Amino acid sequence: MTAGVPNLELNTGADIPQLGFGTYKIVGGDAKTPVAEAIAAGYRHIDTAALYQNEESVGQAIAESGIPREEFFITTKLWNTDQDRAEAAFEESLQRLGLDYVDLYLIHWPCPERNLYVSAWKALEKINESGKAKAIGVSNFLIEHLERLFAETSIVPAVNQIELHPAFQQKDITDFCHANDIQIEAWGPLGQGKYPLLETPAITDIAQQHQKTAGQVVLRWHIQRGNIVFPKSTSAERIVQNFDIFDFELSAEEVAVIDALESNKRLGHHPNEWN
Ligand code: NAD
């Protein structure tokens, strides 16, 4: 789909660009410029959500790019408080985006205490059948939540978008998803800048070897691990930098060095404690 960016195949048969642009916390009109810069840099996969309050700006940047809609891969998400009105919330998202369809629509969090994610998933199945969401998936789902979907609904999610970075690799969920033909999308791929991941000597040493930045090395690690990533940045320089990760390769030893940084360091909410 995008020059240089490999595609992975979803269980629908559709391709998804393995690298995209994340938009969390770029609120409202502030999102239009960075999204336009990302599109100019070559990104064609954009990850947004109703929660982020920037769907209008994402849609405007797409429209103003002049690039045909079908060259983009656009994801948005159902917010937690809308799990009991998924079809209406989806239409509102489409309207804000100014699009006829999205490529992927996700349940943002399972919110198990509210016990609505199974019925919300059934609504997403209807949206998928309508053709307005080419694929449907989930986010922040644990194995137990996926198993309930398998038992009680008909469509297997195309992706599970979970917190994943070198200090929190979620091997169990990743292995379970891959065994069930569900692609893994890694949110917070750079550790959200919340812990000094990018200053870790193991990473800066590898970066120096390849004449790349620490951020590029971590993104490259995700790519070689088979994760789909969409780093977020509002800096034009970093937007370009984060896209420039397809002209080098980490050795198996370097991948293993980064694998060894696992420290079970969760940055976001635990999915069972966020309702
Ligand atoms: P991220 O790991 O992409 O980190 C973003 C931070 O890293 C930014 O503050 C930026 O300043 C910094 N950064 C970006 N590029 C850099 C570089 N090359 N060098 C140094 N620093 C750099 O975190 P994120 O934005 O939380 O995650 C990526 C995307 O995942 C989000 O934008 C959003 O689209 C999605 N997301 C989804 C969920 C979910 O619950 N499904 C939660 C969080 C994020």
C-alpha cells in the first residue's frame, strides 16, 4: 500500500500497512497539521479514536491531501461509554471523519465490569456486514475476553491493539492472538516517553551501530517482531524519522538484546481495572 512500508494480512484478507501514525492526545484542530505532515512523509495508515476528539481533523487532512481514499488505511474506535450504542456511535465517527467507510473499527477497552463488550461486538459484526467497516477488531482485550467472543459471537477480531513496548511485551496475549490469526497492534510503541526507554544503553548502543536514533531502533524491533505500530509525534522531524526505518535491519542478537529489556512495566490501565 505504501512504498517501503510492508503490509501484513488481516484475517479478512485485506492488507494493513505495518507502520502508521498515532494521534492520541493531539486534540481537535491541533491534529490536522501533524496528520498532514505524516501523509506528506508517506504514512497512509492513521490510527484515531472517538476519545481523541480529532476525527474531524484527521478527515480534513485526508481530504485535503488529494490522495485517493483507497490508498489510506483508517482506524477509529468505539469509546467505552458508547458500548451500549455502538451502531450510532460508529455513524457519528464516520460523520466526523467525513468518510463513507473505515478500514478498521475497534472496541477501545473491554470494560468487563460493565459486561457490554459481547453485545457491542455483535453490533460491530453488523457494521462489518454493512461494509462500512472493512474489518473489525478489539483493543486492550485479555485472553479471557477474546475467549468469550469466540464462544458467543461469530467473527474473529482482525486485530487486538494492546500496550506493547520493550519493557512490556505481553508475550502470552501476543502468542494467543497469533495462534488465532489476530494481528497485534502495539500502542505506546516508544513507551509514550514515560520511562527512559530511549535512553537505555542497550538501545542507544544498537542505534549508534546503525547510525539511527533510539526511536528508530525500537520501531524497527517492533517491525521485526511482527507488530503493527503507529508512533505518535507532533514534531515534523520525528514524524519523518519514525517513517525512515526500512533501510536497516537488526540482527537476531540485537533483537534478543531488546527482548531482554522485558520488565513487566505496564504504563497504562490494566484492562480489568478500567471500566
Ligand atoms: P508512543 O509510544 O507513540 O509515544 C509517543 C511519545 O513519544 C510522544 O510524546 C513523542 O514525544 C515521543 N516520540 C515520538 N517519536 C519519537 C522519537 N523518534 N524519538 C523520541 N521520542 C519520540 O505512545 P502513544 O502515542 O501513546 O501510542 C501510539 C498510538 O497508539 C497513539 O497515538 C494512539 O493512536 C494509539 N494508542 C492506543 C491506545 C489504546 O488504548 N488502544 C492507548 C494509547 C495509544
